[in-house]
Amino acid sequence: MTNSSNEIPFKVPPVIKVVEYAGTPEQAFARFSSEIGVWWPLATHSLAAKSDGVSVAFERLEPGGQLVERWSTGESHVWGTITAIERGARLAFTWHVGRDEDQAQLIEVTFSAMAAGRTRVQLVHSG
């Protein structure tokens, strides 16, 4: 998006969300990545019509692996691609839900051990 008066790109600061998870960094990482289809609110956050979205999942947990939404019609839509992964510590991926890949933003999620078996999960959405 540009400002028509001087053509300087409009920049949005990163969105940062931090939560505590009652478990180890490895457990939090698995819950976020391998179990995204369990907790993702597909009924309200989908490219499909309400009844058509059936799943969302990282197809491979490795660089180049894609986050894909599948529909009951058989269609699939790539939401992003993993750019970096450190199991139990960090997951970074592009994010271009409903847009062309060349308009991708970046999501980076880090998992840090805390006291009493808890984990600090920080998500940074930039770009």
C-alpha cells in the first residue's frame, strides 16, 4: 500500500503475541505445528465457505514444507511455506492466505522454557 502524495510505502509494525503454555517447549512446539488442525478455528478463519473447509496442516515439518488448507470439494490452498525450523524452539514460515506468494508476510514462533514446566510462546507476524 502506498501513500499517493509521496509514494512512501505504508509500513505496519510487527504484531507480537505472547502466551504461556502449560507444558515443555517440545510439547508446545508439537501443539502449534503438528496439531494446528486441532486448534485452528477453521469455521471462522478459512478461505472456504463455512462448510467447505475440512483441514489445515503443515504437510512437512521441514524447510519448504507448506501450510495447506483443504476443502471438501477437493481443492487445496497453500497458506505459507516453512522457512526455518528448530524443533522445540522455533518455527518460521511465510504467510499469504488468500494472496499471491509474492505478497507473503512472515510468521515466526519461538518456544522458551520457563519455570514449573511451562513454556513462553511468542508469535511475531511481520511484513
